[in-house]
Amino acid sequence: MNHRNAFEAVDRTFRDLMRSSTPSLEEKVFGGKSIVLGSDFRQTLPVVPKGSRETIVDASISRSYLWSHCRIFKLSINMRLQSENLNSLEIEKVDKLRKWILDLGNGNLPTISTCGEQEPTWIKIPDDYLLQPKNDPIKSIVEWVYPDLQRKYVDLNYLRERCILTPRNDCVEKLNSYIISAIQGESHIYLSADILSQTSGGSDIQDVSPPLEFLNTMIISGLPNHKLELKLGVPIMLIRNINQRFGLCNGTRLIVTKLGVKFIQAKVITGNNIGRIFNINRIVLTSDDPKTSFTITRVQLPIRICFAMTINKSQGQTLRHVGIYLPRPVFSHGQLYVAVSRTSSHYGLKILIDHKDDEQPGYTQNIVYKEVFNNLP
């Protein structure tokens, strides 16, 4: 989404609204109304398909002509990291982590180059936050984030405060599949109904679309998987807004309490409706992939399993135990900052880097587009 365009569209909407009621305010920014924005430019920037670095930065609201009309207030305290009821040594560790997260987000940590990079982006992760992969990296990160999983995974508080974060969907699928297979209980498989339609430009163009059997194996951004394997007590995340009045929004986490034939029942574990139980039915979801000439319509439960989730999907989440699994480095501005800043405790962060032979142990990429900060005071 282009944040700059959306920002300017809101301005035009408010001016239009004021035209009929108070014409004198039509020419004022936002029709003379006060608008409150919340943003952290250290986090991931707008998604621009196939966009260059310059295009992505240009899609930020700080590149809008409206930005000069904004009055900026800076927040200076990391409210997630808690320092109450801690001794002096623990407070020192919290302050150390706060500073490290801030320096990481601002791109102020020492960096090195690898593989002929033009701009050095690799940083050393402090030993306090490193988790050694041993012989089985996935097993190592799962055991740290979910200790005593077999006995505790049905505990609402246990699941609410922990998750594994990783940059890419394929890694999420591996982690979730590994954990599901390790949990006792009967599985219930939910298969989607998929429809493929052409959206190519002209009737004289003959596109060869892949068969539905192949599409069923694909992990498609914005859509639930064709095959969902669920068990009672498994944590899930909504990937669509279902009922905002009851807090059933994109990003809400729940645990499965009943497995129906074509629906599930789940208990909310985040937000303002913790403990409430809702039925979740299949809905129609559509995805337009700009890299293809066809549209996929999928009828499926609008959920993903979330023992693990992508870093981008974790924005807005607060967790006491955050395990960051990096079989490959992050690939966009702010991803590593988003991941490390989810934690609410100084002992609740571990990063497992499954480094390759040509990479230095303990180092990973931290991508920061420093030019996005240029218009900030």
C-alpha cells in the first residue's frame, strides 16, 4: 500500500466534506480538522511490488506535500520493555536492550560487508541474544520458545506470550508443521475450494494458467493455505477482518476449542475480548498476484496457524518470549527492528542464525534506508 497516496486521499476527502458545510475551510489542510497519525519509520515501509529502494521510500508519508504541515511529537520510552519490580542489575539489562534496539532501528550499529556489497549491512548480534543452533536449528528454536510444549500448549497464557518470528512464509510453514506434528491429538484437515479466473489484457493473448492441483501447493500472500491441518488447542491468527465490533480483526490471535465439519470454534487470546469464544466459518477470499495474469478465489477459513509467523505479520504484537529464526537474513528495511522490538522482557529475546559456510557466525543483515529519516527533526 502506498502510504503517501492514502495520506493525500484522506486530505482530499476531508476538504470535500467541508466544502458544503464550511466552504471557508475547504482550502485548509484536512478541511481544517486535526488529524492524529502514529508511525515509526524504523519499522517496515510500504510494500511496493518490484519497487526500487527509491520508490519504496517515496511511498512513505514523509515524502508527501502534506508533511510540512505536520507537527511532530517524538515518543522516547520503549513501553513494551518493562522495568518495574526489577533489581538494579535487571534494570541495567533492560536499558542495554532498549538502547541496542534503538541503535539497530536507526542503523547506528557497526556494520561489515560481505560478498562484495556496496553498502555494509551485516551486524553482530550480542551474545546475550544469540541462540546456538546445535545440530537441529528448528528443534533448538522451538524448544527455547515453547519449553514443555506437550503439557502446556493448551494454556491460554502460555501461548499468548510467545511466538517464533521469521522473515519468509516458507519458513513459517516448516516451523508450524514441525510443531503440529509434535503435538498429541487427532488432526482435522480443512481443504479449500479454489477458482481460477483470467485477468489478462486482451482476448488475442493466450495465457497458459497453472492447473489447480499446482496452485493448491502454493503459499499465496494474503490467502490461507489450501490445506489447513488443525488440532484442539492450536494457536491461530486471523488474516482478514471478520467482525471489528468484537475485535475479530486481521492479526487477532486465538486458540482452537472445537473442530467442526466446515467451521471451527476458537477462543480469543489477544486484544480486548480475551476469553470470548467465536465460531469461524469459511469465507470467500481473492488474491490478485501482480506477477501473474490470473486471479485466485479461495473459499477457506481465514486463518493461519501461528506457533510461528512472519516478521511483517507480527507488527503490533507484544510478546514476552520472542524467538527469531533466521535461516536466511531479513530482506527489507526495518524487518529486524520489528522482530526484536516485539519483546516485553530483557530475557525474552533469542535470535537463531542458521549461517552458511561463507558467513561469519553471529552476524546477520540489518537493512536500514537511512534516507527515510531525512525529513524528521
